[in-house]
Amino acid sequence: MAFAKVAYRKYWLEGCATSDTGVAAEPAASIGFGRDAVLAGMRGAAVKDRLVRENEEAVRKGVFGSPFFLADGEPLWGSDRMALLAQP
């Protein structure tokens, strides 16, 4: 969750291209992950294969847009819906 918050800020508020591995590694490093390890992981085949599988699963579940959440089977889309996830 911490990574997502920092990465979304970089993209939406700072206008950074988070598709760039160098830019994407910055949020991870800012929350305590080793930058070199993060970059190596992003370049590894296992991580890329998992990304493909996760995206296929998301499409199967009807996920669209970002951020998108499934809470108790209910789809929630958009940053304005994030507060709903924090409610008991």
C-alpha cells in the first residue's frame, strides 16, 4: 500500500512516467527497498511472467482502470473510492 501511494503521487502529481523502470524504482527505494534489487526484479523473467498472469486474471475478473479494487466481490474504481476500503 505504501508503494502504491508513493507511485501514484509520482504519476498523478509529479507527472512522472512510472512505466520507466528508473522512475518506478524510486517509490520502492523511498520506502526501504534496495533500488538495485528492485531494478533487478523488474527486469527478471519471473516477475514479467507473473505480471502477465496477474493482468490476465484482472481482465478475467472485469477489472478496468486504476486504481481498481474488489471488496467483498464489489468492484470499486477510482482514488475517490479508496476511503470506502478503510471503513469497517
